[in-house]
Amino acid sequence: MKRYLVVIAALSAFLIGVIALAQSTTPPPQSEQQPAIIQTPFGSIPNPRLQQQRDAELQQLVSQLTLQRGGGGRGTPPGIGANNGAWWTNAALVDRLGLSDDQKARIERAFENHRVDLATRSETLSKEEAQLAKLLEADTVDRSAVFTQIDRVTQARAELERVNSTMTLEMREVLTRAQWLQLQPSQRVRVGANVMANNLISKADPVAPPGSQGLVTLEAEISKEGTVENVRVISGGDPTLAQAATNAVRQWRYKPTLLNGEAVPVVTTINVAFGSATVPTAPGPGQRRGPAQR
């Protein structure tokens, strides 16, 4: 009798698993799928709702990759999350480059060819980094497990970089040399955080969940007009706070920084505090740094 009960229980578990799998793989109802083209009295046009959905997905992917890749650096190709972010969606930059309609279409196609792979690799990297953080937060650190997980994080990051770099290569093949050079990061004057704080004209407060605590340190590239062009996260472990700080700082405006009487682009460090966290201050003239300031 007990054997029959075991068999029945096993079959029940199997059937539940099959039903769950079937439900997870069932495509959404046709009514929820947005058509790419809609008909209007003036003819066929791209579906604006579908375009808005794609733009939102792109923005989410760019934000995630920017955090994971640290915003790029000198010599980094201008793919997603690099110095110019998703640069082909920046209308002002596209106009300045003088891209033709054919170039725009081919660049967009290069992104679409890799979009799913980028999202998948990005999600994998996030999971591996989360697992590494979990191992490091344990009461007793398993050194062997940590090193194994570090290898997994390194591999996931390398795979993400390969996809992004492959996409960048395809975009480079569309651009002229002059257009490509305009996308490269320019050399900027580094200015201290306190100096730039005094040049701040307007700022937007970060929006974060109530009760958030922590300090996020950013590096920002500021144009000669005083607008924040690029932001990368230097430190700040909570991704939610890092993203909130990044979104706010992108809206800040500064007085132009002058060098020999001419406005120049600069790079600076910005600290954004949440809750009771305090922003470190640089010592004044003649003061020495204390242990906590080093």
C-alpha cells in the first residue's frame, strides 16, 4: 500500500511540474501583443506604443549595463554603458555626427541583433554578482567558494563585454573615421568636488525608497556649458541608491569652468548622501587629513 502511495505522490508531482512548465511557456494572448505597424486615415505608421515600450526597455538595459560596466573609461568603445551610453538614441549627438538615414538604420539594426543577448548576459552577471555578495556576507567566509564565484563573475563580465564589443564593431563599420573619432572620450580637466560644488547652479534631489541609508560616490563629466554629460558609479553598493543618485546628478547644472579665459569640459567627483549618511569633506588649507579622510 505504501508503495502505491509513493508512486501516486511522484506522479502528482510530475503532473504539477508539467502543468507549471506549460503555463510558463504559453505565449501571451494575441490581444496583448502590439503590432509593429498600425493603419491610420493617412496610411501605415509605426506603432507609437511599441516604440515607447522599446525605448523603455532600452533605457532600463542601458542603466543596468552602465552600473555593471562602470560607465566605461579611456579607450573603451562607445557601446552601451560606455562613455556615451546608448549614443545612437541621442538626437543632438546624431545630428552633430551628421548620420545619414541609412547609417541610422544600420546602427539600429546592429543593436537589435544583439539586444536580447545583451539583456541575457547582463542578467547573468547580476545573478553571479549577487551570489558573490551572498558568500561574502556569510558569518564564516568559504574561501574556496568565493574564489570559484569570482571566476564565475569574471567569466560573466567577459561574455557581456564580448557581446557589447561585437556590437560596437558592427556600428564602427557603419561610421566614417571622423564620426568615430567624435564619439571617443575627450581629455577633460579634473576639478575637485568642493570647487565644483561652489559652481553648482541647480540640482535635482535623488528619489529613493523611504528610509534609504548610504553614500554613493560618482564621477561626472561636465560639458563646457555646464551640463552633466556622463556619470559613472565609483562606489555605493546598493544598486537602487546608485541609480537614484545617477538619475538626479544627470539633471544638475553648473557654471562653466574657465581655463585661461575659455570654458572647458571637466571631470569631477560627486558624493550623494541618503538618510543620515555624511558626505566627506576635504581638509582646508594648512589642515592635515585625519585617519577617516584618507
